[in-house]
Amino acid sequence: MIKMVGMLKRRPGLSVQAFRDYYESTHRKIGEKYLSGYASRYLRRYLTPLANPLTGEADEGEFDVILEIWYPDQAAFDAANAQFTVEEIAREIAEDEERLFDRSRMRFFFVDESESKLATPTPSE
């Protein structure tokens, strides 16, 4: 299993709600079109900044969404990414990204996960 994560920021002037609405109604469908048959999961985790416990202030946050794409293996990842170099596909994606993201702030990573086993919490009284 290969997991790729992207940290994405909405373009300036786009509200949080407009960003989320457009991503789910439009951009997500472009992703699904090109990831289908290659990726096993395509997730968007929208971020809501929390107030700093010391200052009580919340800022806008560095990113608005964490993108997760899971591939069954390296071959599927490579095949999916090969199509993104096709001029027509690359142009479609880039043009839509310009409507949605601050592309200069996009960051992508591979993820290796380690999980801790924790005791089951007891109900608060």
C-alpha cells in the first residue's frame, strides 16, 4: 500500500465554504475520473483551525485540506501519475486547480504510518 498526502491551501479571496463546495462538487470529480482504476481511496480532510490555548486566538491556518490518495502498489501509483503528464489531462487539472488552490503552497508527501495501541477511555461522569 502506498499513501500519498497533499497539504493544500485555497486561493486568496475564496471563502472556506466556497472552497469546500467547489472541491466537492467539481474538483473531486476530476480526481475521481483520473484516479479510478488506479487508487483504492481518495479522501479530503478539511481543516478547521482551533484557538491557541495560550492566546485564545485562531488564525486562518497554513492549509485548508489534507488530501489522501491510497494506491495498492507502486505500479498503480506510477500508472496513475503517468497519465498526469498527458498534455490534455495536465491542462484540465491545472486549469481547475487555478480556480481552487494557491498552487504555490501545495505540498505532497508519501506517508509511513505507525499507530499506538491505547487503553480504552472510561466514560466521564
